[in-house]
Amino acid sequence: MPDYIYLLENRLSADQQNALRHLREAAREAGAILFLTGDAVRDLTSGHAVRALEVAIHGNALKLKKTIENLGGTIWGEDEVSCTLYLCFPGTIRVDLVSAHRVEYPKPGKPVYHLATIQEDLRRRDFTINAMAISLNEGSFGLLMDPMNGAADIESRTLRLVSNYGFLEEPSLLIRATRIMARLGWEMDHKTRTRYANAREEGVIEYLSAQARRQELEQIGHEDEGLKALQALEAEGWMEVLFPAWSSTKADEEGLTALHDLAVELLVQGVHADMSAAQMRLLTARLAPKELAALKKLMLRPGFVEEWNSLDALAAGFAKALAAPENTTPSACYKLFTSYDPEAVLWLGFTSKDEAVKDRFNLFLKVWPEVRQRVPHALLQEMRITAELPTYREIVQSVFLELLDGKLATPEEVRAFLEPHSPPAPPPQVSIKRTRAKRGAEAKLKEDSFDDEEEAEVALDGEDDLDDIGGDEDELDLGLGLNLPKVELDIDLLDESESAAEDEVEDVDEDVNPKPVAKPDSVKRVTKPRAVEPVLPAAAPVKAEKPAAIPVAPKREEAEKIASAPKPKAEPKPAPSAKPAPAAAKPTAPTVTSPKSQPAPAKTIPAQARKPMPPVKPALKKIPAKTPAKPSIKAAQKPPSKAAVKPPVKTPAKALAPKSAPAKKKPLAAPSPRPSKAAKLSKPAVKKPAPKPAKKR
């Protein structure tokens, strides 16, 4: 279904929209409601050109005469019986203001009118394609009313009677059906055609009323092709009833063809002329003066007859305006063509024999339209003058008029002329571009925060273990039979494999001179551990089915074993020097035994000789998130699992070498001077038992 608001705003001409606006204002003042009905709705729906408007109003339309005259409308005629006003608005816009009514027919051709609602008015119409209405009221503007399903008949291009007795009650419908079929090329449906033939044979046309006769006679001149409608009525025999002296032989056929061609050319250039009066002059060109006078008396609208008679005077006035000195320039002449009375322009162009007038018409219709092609639309777009601007059409028209006068010959002149009309440029779009280094820093910061979260999880999970290691007053279990899970070795541990042994040696020194343990701030944050699948290092793939693989505990557990091992006898630490301490003074890391070997029994260390746990920083740095919470060392005395643990790619030689053949170590940097804690201890330190040599493979 079409959008009738869009059709009302785009299919109607500016003068027709202005006429409807005045009528809506008049109805608002009178407190009435009105609807667009009749041929206008049919033509809007079917896509044909709208030639005339019919508006139905609730109440008596005759009461709006003074209001309409004050709004600029002209009263062309009126019918007191049906309470109808025939109006004409500027631009020669014909409007029939009809009071909504219902009709009764006590006799054929003798209607009795009663004021009614719009619904009853639509049901008394002639054909279903004319029984449609569009609301022009506030709140329901554009609403279609179609009680007889006329839209379906428009789609099928069919004429169908609203009432089965339409041809019998109103004989003028026989003439109207013939005229509509000649205009639109549509056909009657089967039942309507049968009723048409029956009414014609019965001779009901003799009951045609005088009012209907006048209306049908004038309507011939308002048709798009009046000669075609006249020939169709003549072929059906209806002209013998309407006006016998008028036939197609009395018309100027060649003149009508030339008039239609000129009207189309003017329409292309924006001159919308109503050629009804001019067409009527040519349709009755060969009628005798007496017959012509009699025909004019039968016209429905006296105002239409006045326009018919005043065509020559209108054309003479336009010719005089063309010859005026102020209209000699092309731009002034063009404005005159587009602003003068369109009917006068049409009739002067058709009838004038003056060469000067013909030259002006040739310039307006042939030459000046080519100048419009030179309007720099690309430059308009470049200067942000687009169709979205309210004054876009006026700007384009002003450029066109300047080009008509030979101005704006260069692009610089055009740009200078358009500069005042160019809107300001929009502000530049603010876009924040981050450099590569900054993006890398953010990614690193995100990774560090992720590591902190993992450290917090590990620290939180192992908080009880740390407390057990450093604060148990009864005994310390040094059993190595932990049920070690399979862990994923991080790339950073592989990269720092060489420095791992050095850190362990430094941790042993710190056991002698321990530092206070400080819990990191990241312990405060607790996050849910993420499930991460263990991935084999790409550098050294290890098959899982080898049973002889040596289980290696994570770096953190090695540090715990070293920290919890018996401490050797403290000796006075030499002064710091550039050379590292002798290798013999530093104990080697405990040897990791095979899964089959049994762990050595743990020894009980007195509480006086127990040392606080040194800080284990490397153990908190990279721990896989999938590692489950570790039980305390006291509870983890179960024998190790036979499942092989993936060894690191590079196992530090210092951690696995036996005591008899210690690996060579790189010289360590001189430790920072710190007070010796061994001197403060009054009790003798417990001797560290010699570790068992590792089993050779």
C-alpha cells in the first residue's frame, strides 16, 4: 500500500499543496474536518497526473465562502442543492469543495441530498475507484479510507459500480463510465458491463438531469486528451444527449496536437499550465457563434467560461511584459517566463506570430536549458553546498542566472561567487593514535599484572606451607617423598637456568645471614586460577612414556628443600672482595633421587637452632595456573608417584652433580656487606649431613 503522506507531499504540485493548506486552515477555523476524495485519490493511487482536487467536508461547505475568499481563493461557482463550492486557487488550481452527504432517488435522475458522514458519502459514490478518501486532519493526516476496496480495483484496472442500481438511479454514470475508460484505458467488470448494456437498451439516459448534463459537458474540456474523450462519447451516442451540435469534426485536431506538445515542453522547464481553457477553444474552433454561445451557457462553472474568454487578453499582457526594457537581459526574461500566468504563457506561445516573441520562446525552450548543464555541481560538492541545505535550489538557480548573463566565466569567479553560501567546514575528527612503543608497554603491563595475580594465587595457596616451614615449634619434616605433580616449565625458567644455581648458592649464604621475610603486596589480590593446558617446550620435546625420567621439582620446591635442610656450622664471613668465596665453603645443592629410591628419614631440629625462611622470590614469579593447591610439608610424606615428570631442557649441573665431582661455577659477584648473624647465635649450629651421591644413569 502506498504511503499517502509521501504522495501528498511529492505528487501534488506546489500550487495544489498551497490550495489544500488554505482549505485546512479554513476548516480549522470553522471547527470542521475534511477529506481528499474522488478523482484525486484515484490518480494518486494509480500514478496518473492529478488535474483537479475534490475535498469533502463535514457540514455545509457554503458557510466557508468568505473565509476562502480571504485566503486567496476564487469562487468559480456554487450549487445550493448539493451544498458544493467550485473554487479556483492561484496557479489555476480547480477545487470542488463538497459537503459530505448521502443521496436518495425517488425517481431516476432526481436525487435528494442529506448531509451525512464521510463513510456514508463514500458509499453513495459512482464507482469503487472513486469511493476512497484521504484524511487531511491533524492527527490522522494521510490516513486512507477505502470501504469499497477500490484499491484492489485500481490494481486490476477495473470499473465496478458501488450500487447495483447505479446506472438506473443516476443515468449520468453511463457517460462518466465511457469518459473514464477513454482516459485511463480500463475496462468494466462483467457485472458492471451487463448493467451498462441493460440500462442503455432501456433508454434511462433520457432521465439525465440538467445539472449532470452541465457537469459532463464541461468535463470534456478538463480531460488530458479532450478530443479522445469527445470521440468516445460520440461513438457511444452520448453527444446526441449532451449537445448535438458539438462533434469531433468541429475541433482543430492539428492545433490540439501542437498545443499538447508545447504544454509538455513548458512543463519540462517548470511552467505548469492548465490547458483546459485553451483546449476548449480548439475543441469548439469550428462551431457557429450561436452554438458556441449556447454551449458556454451550459458550462457548470462561470469562472471557467471567463478564463476561456480572456485567453487573448492574457497572452497580449505577457507579450507586452516580454518587450519591456527591464526584461531584456536573459536572466530577467527567464524569471518572467517562470513567474507569469502559465495559461498566458501557453496561449501566447501557441498563437503568437511575432518573430521577437518566437525568438524568446526558442531561447527559453531550446538554448537556455543547455546553459543549465554548465552549473558546476562538482564545485558545489567540494564547497559543501549539497542538497541537504535548505537554500540549495536557490543557490543553484542563482548560479544558473549568472551563467545566462555571461558572468562567472572562470572557475575563480564561480568560487568567489559561491564562497558566501559555503557552510563552514566540520571540525576535524579527533582520533587518538597510540604509538607502537606505548602499545607494547601496555601489553607488558597487562602481562605483569597477570603474573602478579598468579603470584598472589600461589602465595595465598602456599601461605600455610610457609607458616609451617618457618614457625613450627615441634619439628620440621625434611622428607623428600612429596607427591609432585606434573608442571609446565616456563620459558623464563629455561632462559635463567644458568643463573638458577647461583641464586640457590646465594640463598644458602642468606640462610646463615637471613633477611626478614616480606610478603608481597600482590597477596592481597585473589583471583580464580585459570585452567592452562601444559605445553611441552619446543626446544626439547620429551616423550612421556620413558619410565627412567628423573623427576625434577619446581624451582620453588628446590628452594624450600635447601632452606629447610640442616644448616652447617657458621664461620666468620670474610670481608667482601672482588674474588668469590672458595667453592669448598659453599654447600652444594641436594641431589634429587630417582622415584624408586626411598627418601632419607627426617631429623628433628631444636627450635633454638631453627632459622627463619629466607625470601624465595624466584619461586613466586612463574608458577603455572593449573598447579593445584599444595598441602603442607608435614602432610606430604606419601611416596612419590611413578608418573614421570617432564625434565627441563637444561638441568643445572650444580644441582645434579655429586659431591665428589662438583661442577665448576662462574665467579659470583661480591656480596654486599651485612652483619653476620652467626656470631650472634650462642648455641652451636647443627652439622649438615653429607648428601648421598646421585645415582648414575
